[in-house]
Amino acid sequence: MSSILTVGAGVLVSILTVCFLLFMVIRGWNNGIVHSLVGILVFVAAFSIANKMSVSYSSQFAKAIEPMITGLVDNASMVAIGQKARVVKDENGEKVELPIEVPEEYDGSVYSACLLSFREIGFDEALSERFALEIAGEHDGVDAVMREMITAKTAHVAAYLIVFVMICVLLLVAAGALINLFNLAIHFPGFEVISRTGGALASVFLGFLILYGVSWLLRFLGAVIPSGSVGILSVFSENNPLIGLTLY
């Protein structure tokens, strides 16, 4: 049943994605090339500024988050390497413990333990490998210290994301208000078709950037939104250009 729901969610997301891009075409055609180009510049600038501010202010916030997630991260880490049973809900909503299984990929090393732990927490493969390598380079034991390092890394990522999203949304809302205030939806006399066509193309490009932004955010949310339920959005996770503008 869960697999059917996942596939169904993926189809729905794919349909919504196509509808969103069609909306961006119509929007760009109506608003013209000036409005669409300014939208692209605003989006890229907001993404870059949000990243810089998040890097500067997330560390202190992470210290406040860490105590709140310690138990969850410890549990995920132990479940990931077969030190604790996984608890799931059955058809009646009752909690059931599954048999403990040690993954074949776990070879007793810090790297494999961290890799499996970060996957269990919900990070995508690239992030899990990156974080596992960082911890394996600093520590050599599969123990409580390793779990503390996993918790610290997870808290910092969570703090970074929260600050990033808040700043990015505020910047985009403020910029959108200014764009509407100056009424940049203009068409040049004698060049209306060019303006509208260029606006549609630029707006689609902005739509792709937005979808890349959503795909970037999904890299951290695997525990909440399974990769199989994102449909066509999975295409945007490959060679995502926005990763170069962010810390993660």
C-alpha cells in the first residue's frame, strides 16, 4: 500500500510540476522580458545572500537545536547499523518492533556507520557521503562520541536550513513587492512580440531555477519526503547549479 501511495504521489508531483512550468510561460508572456529578467536576478541574489547570512548566523542557533534532536539522532544512528530495532506502525496504528538486522553495507568502520546513519536521518546520498567522510577523518571509533558528532553536524545543517529559508523568503517577498510597486510588466512599442516571447523564455528559466531550489531543499528531507514520491522533480537533483551557491 505504501509503495502505491508513493508512486501516486510521484505522479501528482509530476503533473503539478508541468502545470507550474506552463503557468510560468503564461506569466512571462503577460509580464514581458524586463519583469522576467529582474525575477531571475532577484532569485539568484536572494539565494546567494541567504547562504552568506546563514553561514554567519547558523552556528549559534545550532547549539540551541542540538539538545532537542540528540535522542532522535542517537536512535536513528543505532537503528541504521543494527544496534537497535526499528519501530514501525502496523495496519492498526500500533507500534511494532522489527527484527534487528545489520546492513550488509556496514563493515564496522566509522565511515559506513556514519553513512548509514545520515541516510537514516534523511540526507541524500551525496550529503551522507560528504558528512561521513568528514567525521571518519576526525574520529576512529563507532561509539557515543561518533553519535555526538553526527548530532552536531545534523544540528548545524538544520540551523542553516531554517535560517536560510527564513531569509530567502523574506528577501523574495520584499523584492516582489518592489517589482510590483515599480510595475516592470512593460512591453516596448513595436517589439511587443519579442518582449512577450523573451519574457516567456526567461520566465521558464526562472521556473527551472525555482524547481532546482525545491530539489535542493529535498536533499535534506528524505525522512519526511521519500525520493520515490517526488516524481519528475528527481531530474532536478542531478547537476543542480544552485548547490554551488550554498554551503551544502
